[in-house]
Amino acid sequence: MLARTRRWIRTHPKLAATIVAASAFVALNAVAFLHARAMTHFTGGGERTRKPEALSPGEKLRALFTGVHVPRPTNEATPASCGLPFETLRFPSTGGVELEAWRIPREGSRGRVLLFHGYAASKSSLVSVARELHDLGYETVLVDFRGSGGSSGSVTTLGVLEADDVASAVQRTGTEAPILYGLSMGSAAILRAVHVHALAPRSIIIECPFGRMLDTVEARFALMGLPSFPGANLLVFWGGVQLGFDGFAHEPVADARSVRCPTLLLQGEADPTITLAQCRDIFANLAGPKTLETFPGAGHGSILAFQPNGWRLAVRHFLTER
């Protein structure tokens, strides 16, 4: 059998090469389809696959072929863990989704800040930020995006439909001219919400926003030590097909042109997924008064966790000045 196959390949080299190429193309698309689904559809439990930069070579190889495992984010703490009283709110968003939020009141409040978390996280990840804002005199509302924490669903769209959640939170909590705070995907959702829903916040604070969906997927390939083309493009394509939108058109850097309110942009200089160049592109597009603060040594995530004093100084100054 093997000998006959070899003879056939020798007598039909072009057809054999075409079959091999077509098979490789189909296999690559199948892997991309499965990876896109794994990254956007949370599972029921288990341990989350570690960040790409933390994986061993063997783990990277296994993740490449079997996909990542992202359990549905849960709330691991409440504002009570920081000594703050709170009430739980529930309200609808688009697509039949119900969102859950925590409202932390503040006597003599200077305003209300709505907080939005990052990818594969929940509102409990923002409790420490809410504590700081409470100390600065602000009432806060911490919102679970669709698919996370106490909200319904099990799918994330990396900021696309989450922009609807931002708009719903502003509308359903009756917040006039709120301050919006976002972390990573939450920042992208805020920028899109301002652009798509014509929100007019009092001001916004965004940390480590990605410029384009393709950028952030390409960064994951780089951290895995793999060439980004065509894998990243296929992931974005199939993710968009599965979720019903054009992933290549998801560009917070372009949405930033609609932002005319005062904006504070915070970025870690050691962020492995968002480059300073991408950050500065977003900053350049912001149309209103704006401040950019970068932090040497800080990675991807809340700057408060990396450099608390620097975060406090930047946020306090921005809120006082604006």
C-alpha cells in the first residue's frame, strides 16, 4: 500500500502537492475555529490556562493543538471584604442578557464612577479600585459584563457587545454624566460605547486598552513564540463568524476619535500585550482634553496592583483637575 502511494505521488506530483496544501489549510482553519471558540465561550469549571508567557514549551505545544481552557469568571470577593457597604443591582442589556452590578454608596459623593472589568475577569477584580475611589469621595458601581460573575450568559465578545453593557449600565442606573473607568477589555468597551451609543460621560479613565482586536491576538502569538500570520488572522475571522460581527473592524483606536470628554489613559511600559506605540495611537486619537501616564515596570492589568502610589497620584490629580 505504501509503495503504491509513493508511486502515485511520483506520477502525480502537482495533484499530490495540492491535496497536501488543501489538507493543511483545512486543518489550520479547524484549529483556528476551535481556538476562537475556546477563547470566547467560557466553560463550566476547571483551571484556567496560564498566560502564554508563563507556559513551558510543552504546555505551549499542548495549548496550540488542544486550545486554551477559560472557565466562566466568578466573583471571588465583595466590597464587604474592604469594609464597604453595597447593594446588588440587576438590569437588562441587549440580546436578552441580564447584568449584575454592585453599587457602593458614598455620603456627600463628588460623583458616580461606573467600573468595567477586563477579559475573563469579573467585577470583584475591581473592588480595590472602588475602595480607592471611595476614599477620594466617589460613589461607585461595579458592573459584571455579559458572561461573567453574576450576569447571565457564558460568552465574551472582547468589547464589542460589552459596549452595549456599558450603555445599559449608564442608562439603567440613572447616572447622569458619569465617570467611566475601564480596565483592558473594559477600556475597549467604553471607547466603543462612546462611539456607537453616543455616550457623553463626565470623564473617563482607561487602563491598558488594546488598539485593534487583531493587535491583541497577534500579541498572543508573539508570546507563544509563533508567527502571527496567518494564525492570528484566522482566529479573528472565525471568532467574528461565531459571534456574528467583523472582528477586523473592532478597533478601539478608531473609536477613540469620538471621545471628547476629559480622559486619563494609564499604561504599563512592561505590558507584554499592549505596546506603548499602540497606547500612543489611541491617545493621539482622543478628541478631548487628555492625559497620558505611563509606568515603568508595570505589566498588563490595573496599575494600582503594580504601582499603587503612582496610580493614586495620577487618578487623584486627574479627578481634582477635571
